[in-house]
Amino acid sequence: MPNHAAMTSEAPRAPERSFLSIRSLTKSFGQFQALKSIDLEIREGEFVCFLGPSGCGKTTLLRAIAGLDRQSSGNISLRGKDVSNAPPSARDFGIVFQSYALFPNLTVADNVGYGLVNQKKPREVIAARISELLALVGLPDQAGKYPAQLSGGQQQRVALARALATSPGLLLLDEPLSALDARVRLRLREEIRALQRRLGVTTIMVTHDQEEALSMAERIVVMNHGVIEQVGTPEEVYARPKTAFVADFVGRMTFLSGVREGQALVRVGDQALRVADAPGFAPGEKVEIGLRPEAVRFTESAAGENRLAMRITDLEYLGSFVRAKLQGEGASPLILLADLPFNVMQDRAYEPGQAVIAELPASALRIFPARPFFPARP
Amino acid sequence: MSANSAFLTRDREAWVATALLAGLAFVLVLLIAVPLWSLLSKSVQNSNGQFVGLANFARYIATPALVVSLWNSIWVSGLVALIVVPLAFLYAYALTRSRMPGRGLFMAVAMTPLFAPSLLSAISLIYIFGNQGFLKSWLFGASIYGPVGIVLAEAVYCFPHALMILVTALRLADGRLYEVAEALDTSKSRVFFTVTLPGARYGLISAIFVVFTLVITDFGIPKVIGGQFNVLATDAYKQIVGQQNFEMGAVVGLILLLPAIFAFLVDRQVQKKQVALLSARAVPYEPKANARRDFILLAFCLVIGGLLIGMLGTAIWASFIRYWPYNLTFTLNNYNFANFDPQGWGAYLTSLKMAGLTAIFGTAIVFTGAYLVEKTKPAPALRGFVHFLAMLPMAVPGLVLGLGYVFFVNAPWNPLNIFYGTLTVLVANTVAHFYTVAHITAVTQLKQIDAEFESVSASLKVPFWMTFRRVTLPISTPAVLDIAVYLFVNALTTVSAVIFLYGPTTKLASIAIVHMDEMGAVAAAAAMATCIVFTAMAVKLLHLALDRLVFARYQAWRKR
């Protein structure tokens, strides 16, 4: 594919190589603000996921990039050229929808060649390109079938081939895997990722599935209520969530309300927990501490930092690990989730009602500003 | 393709869509809005075209004969609704909630009145109960010419319309509700009054209003069998055609518009609620076996279906009879139309031509228009306006629209008045008259097509008209056929709108029926009506066959 020959290596790319640049983009539907001043840079060849709950604005942002639904204000530039007001056909992208949107009365080959026919290329060239694309998505012998004769996963591959047929500079995927069975979804996830690496086509995928985003994306854009909460690699987003929303949406996290005390001390109920340095929070300020269930460790001795005497109130078997619900003792007891790997579980044979010492490593405790409406979890 | 030329392409696309929409809006304004405006303005003018405010309305109220017609129209229409809706409800109940044998056949039988001009049942009644009718004695001296005949004939004519609404309403039942009721050990009658009837109540309301409107605006039946009994529709005809009193005709037309608009508004409310009634999780109701219930319903349907067939059959049979009721031998003389009407068979051929042109042009405009409204993005205000115009004819009875056309096309200032009495005006008027149902059919079909097809096409730089031709239209062939057949059959059977608009060379079969009946050639009128019925049914059968063929040949993709 001519457009993607120059794939840069893994090294951080310079910002001026920005492929797609979005500046203070907003979109309103009447009173409702679907996008509130979005700024985003996407580099050439990158695989980016827009992740967030339904109604967060991720699809609205994708459709604005495509030009299918025009933004209310702000700019979009593609390869340094302002396309804010350009119609979709002037924007050089291919798109795949959750519904596949395959033309039911056309064969697989005609679907894939739909955009090529319009380019008035010779028939042999088109036919060759169609077979090349069908081979690429692993459906070389399905050219004569109609979409209704294919499985969901096959239909989505055809849709992918159709989107790639005109060699677009940008591939947009709008929840492409959401309509598929769990098993097919996993396989197609890998295939799309491999295909994207091979072609080097800049790709944006919208998804509400955090696991999908973590496993596929080079960078994740986490969105909520029309704002970008965090942009980062899967590792950054998971391990160093910038906001409580990100922490809660990507992976599981237990939250504890507390009050900032010393330099690195937070009081939660009647416990003082040591945290990694928490700059930006004044002493006496209300905060929330976030802790991933897998970071909790069970120890023998209560002596040491952040070690709490707790009781197991419930055990939930989740296959490869067991999620324990822990309750502290005292007047206002803490409630925590702790994930125990299956082998640990086997060795120790924990049971509900059992007393344990839980260690909450200071490095794993993340501090966020207190949210106005603290959700009652777990 | 460079970005720049793509810009132009896309701009061209938006430009084309907007231009087509503007053209469509212009055509619909001309076909629908302007005639209605002409009617409105005529009602507040005197014969010299000067504005006189509500003087015409005051004169109407001060004329006792006209007020009597108003009252006659109201009680006759109400009575028909009261008779037809319960019968249609029970019939619909039998079709949807029983395991009675032959349900499909009974549905088809109940639809037969749709294939005939409304006045066919009036002609049949004349043969049965008229001065020479073989059952005249059953009326105990009362005359069929008058309210009795109107009510009976209108009941037949309205039955399929009420039935279709009620079948739809009763089909939208959640089987789970019945299972719950049964699990709670509820009696059958209580289930009927707490589940079935509330579920269908919107359909019942809708059916009552539709029947009322159909009757009050129908012209053919009171014309044929009304005798000295005047109603609004015949008043309008007399004022316009008989006395050339256009202003009073306009007033009557406006009065006729009121119940129709009211029914339209009620129906829209009802539609909204009906949709909300059935959740996506509802399970279709499967009636259980119940021999006694099925037997009673079968007996009922046999009686009603028999009456409907009898009404149709009497006129057809009578059309082949030499001299009713004295000489019942077979003859084809009544089909020698030249003996009864100067146009002869010409009227029938004109009808075929008119119906064919209506089907072709109507389908093309309706479907393209619905596509532009439903699937293109530019000019949202224009699209809303076009959709409004498309929905408007639903609220306008044919008679009223016909009056509007008379005032508009006949106006001396109008350069289009050269079209008065031509086939063009008849086709235009008929397309406008039946626009809404066809439009709704097209929109419903288009809504079922993935909304992202146009997005995908845009991303592939394929203009929308290409996708319309290559994908949307082929997928929609069955709906397009539906629309064409609907327009054809209705163009063939309509009387009320075109009665004011035909010219010396463009008399239609349905109008020839009215004229032959007026001259006393009832058998010839029946013969002409028979021709229409057979043609309409043949077209419908052809449609069913074609539908199968299309499915088999061109819609291979539907099969797995």
C-alpha cells in the first residue's frame, strides 16, 4: 500500500509528524454537549482506541473525524491540511461499522470492489485487487457468496476488506467486534491487530470494552461525558490512571474515602495509610484512594506499614483467580477487594469468615480528588 | 482522486440532493398545497373573487337544506362506524386469535371491497332491495333509496379498512401477558376485558375515526342509492356541477375537511401510543386450540364473508342478466357500453391509462422522494417540509382535494388551466390523493435498510445516487411493487376526486358508472364496475406472482 510505506520504528515519534490533529472540537445536540473542547494528536501508522462507556462521545468523535456528522466548532486537520468542513468523500478514510453495513444484494466480491468500480479502473485491475484483499482477510474462496450466507465474523472481514480497498490513509473502526460471539471476537481482535501492523495504516477504533482496548491499542484515549480523561499507552492507563474515572473504568479498582494528613499519609476511617508522595493535595483535603484488587497481599504478621487486620466475608471464583471481599474491624470498617491467584488459593485454602492480614503496598495506592458522588462500590 | 476534485464531487452530491429536494418540494406544493389553498381562499370569496370573510359560511348556516345535509352526514357516518367497527373487531379477532380454518381465505374475502369502486355495493343493494329487488319485501315497505341503503353500502365499503386496522392492533399482542393471566388463574372473560380489549383500544379508536371519515367524505354511494336523502358529499357535487356555485362548494369542502383532519390527528396520537405498547421483548401470541370458540367464530366469519361476497357477486351476476328480475337469461349486452354511454369502452381504456400512468409516475416520485427525505443529509428544513407535504393528503378526503383542483386548475389566471380536463390533471390529482400511504410504505421500507450504507458509500467516494441505483432500489423491489399496485388499484376505483376533473375525452370508468346509473342503465353500470373489479384483482394476482418471481430471481441474496 503506497500510503503506509514509511512505518516508523517503536521510538517515540516527534509531535510534528502528527497525522491527524484535532483542536478544541465541540459537538452539541440541542442542549446536550456530546463533545466538550476535544484536543487530540494522532501519529501516522498508530493504532488508537477511543474507550469509554456508552454516551461518552467516542462515536460522535469518530463520526466527526469521518465528516459523517459535522462538529459544532473546532478544527480537524489531516496530514496538516484543514478538513474541518470537508465532506466525508474528501477525507481519505475507510470505515467499518458494528452492523457490518454490507450491501445484501451484492456478492462479497462486489461489496469489496464497491469503491473501486467508481474509480473507473480496468476490470482486471479491480478483480486482482479484490482477490488480493479477500486473501488478506482470509476469505479467498468466498467471493461469489452473498453476505447473508456468511457468518458474522466473515461478514466483518468482508467489511474490513471493503474499507481497505481504496487504500485509505486512515481506517476507522466503530465497535467492529461488538456484534460478534466472544470466541470469534478474540480471534478477529488478533487478526485486525496483525493486519494493521502489516499495512501500517493509521487506525482509530471505538470500543466500550476495556480489555479490547488494552490488548489492541498502542494508545488509548479514555473518554467520559464528552471529555478526554486520559491519553496514554495501555500500560500507562492501567497502571497510572490520571483520574478516578479512568481507574474505575479500566480494570477493577476499590476506592476508599479519606483525608490527607501528612506528607504521605492519608487517614481512612481509623487507619492511617502511607501512600507514595501525593503532590497537589493540601493537608486536610478530602481524597479518594484507589487500589487494584490484584495489588493486595496477604501476610502473616501485622507488624509493618499499611497492614490491616481484616476478615474474608465472601469469595468469588473467577476461573484463574479468586476475588475475596474483605472487611476491616472497628466502628467504620473498610471494605476491600483482593484478587488471589488460583495457586495461592490452593495452598492456603481461605474460607469466608477467616481472619487475615492484608497489606496495601504504598506504591500501589493511587490518590484522586474526592468525587462529589462517590459510587457505592464494591 | 485528489482531495480537491473529491471536494467538488461531494459538493456536487450535496448540491444534487438539495436540487432534487427543491424540485420535489415544488411539485408537491403544486400538487397538494396550492389546490388546498385555492379551496380555502375560495370559501372566503364571492363569485367575483372579492374577499367576503365568513359570509359564505353564514349563508350556509342560514340555508336549512344544507344544514339538514350536515346533520344527515353526521348521523349516517356515526351509525356506520357503530355497526362496522364491532363486526370488524370480531372478524379480526377470529383471524388473529383463533385457530379457525381458512383464516387466510377469510382475510382475502374481506379485502374484496377494496378492489371495487365504493358504489358497487350500492348497485348490488339496488338489485337486492331496490324497486325490482328480490328481497324488497324484507324492508317492510321502507325504501332502500335513502339512509338505509347508504348505511348498508357504506358498511360494506368500510369493512376492509376497519378490519386492516383492527387486525394490526390485535396482532400486536404480547403472548406473555396471556401466559401470566393464565398462571394467575384468570377467567376468560376477565382476560378479554383486562388484556385483549385494552391492547386493541387504540386500534378501535383509530378504526372508528377512519370509518367515520370514509363515510362522510364518500360520494359514490349516496349518489347512487341516496335518493332524496342529501349528504355533504352530494351537496358539494350539486353546488359545483349543478349550480356552478363554487363558493358554497368550497364551504362544504371545508366542512368535510374537519372530521378528516380530526381523525388524522387522533390517528397520529394513537400510532405513537400503539408503538410504545409493545416492547421489543414481547412474544407473539399463539392461540390455543378451542373447538367451541373456533366453531362460533367460523360461523360468524362465514356469515360476514358470505355477505361481502354476496354484495360483490350480485352486481357481477346482474351484469350478465338480460332483464332483471323478469328475464334472468345470460347476456353480454350490458357490456356493449356504446349503447349506454358515448364513450363506450373508451372510459375503461382511459381508466387503464390513467391508473398505469399514476402507478408509474407516482411510484417514481414517491420512492425517490422518500429516499431523499430519509437518506440524504443536506437541507434538513427542506426535508422536513417535503415530509410534511407528503403526510398532508392523508388528512384530505379525495372529494375535498378534487374541489381544490377544480378551483386551482380552472382559475382563469392560472396558465396551467390548459390542463383542465386532461389526463395530466387526473394523474396528478390521483397521485396527490394517494400520496401518503405510498410515502409511508416507502419510508418504512427505507428505515429497515442500514443507515450506514450512505456513510460507507461516502467513505468509498461513491455518490448517493449510485448507491440508490445499485443497492437501495434493488433491495426495495417488493416495496416498490406494493406502492405501484396500491396506486394502480386506487386510481382505478376512485370516484370522489376525479368526478370534478374529467373532460370530454377523459371520462373514467368509475365516472361512467355514475353516469350510466343516473340514466337508469344500472346493468351497464354493474358491468363497468365488474370490469374494474376484475382488472384490479388481476393486477393484484399478477403482483403476487411477480413478487414470488422477484424473490426467486433477483433476491437470491435473501436466502441463506
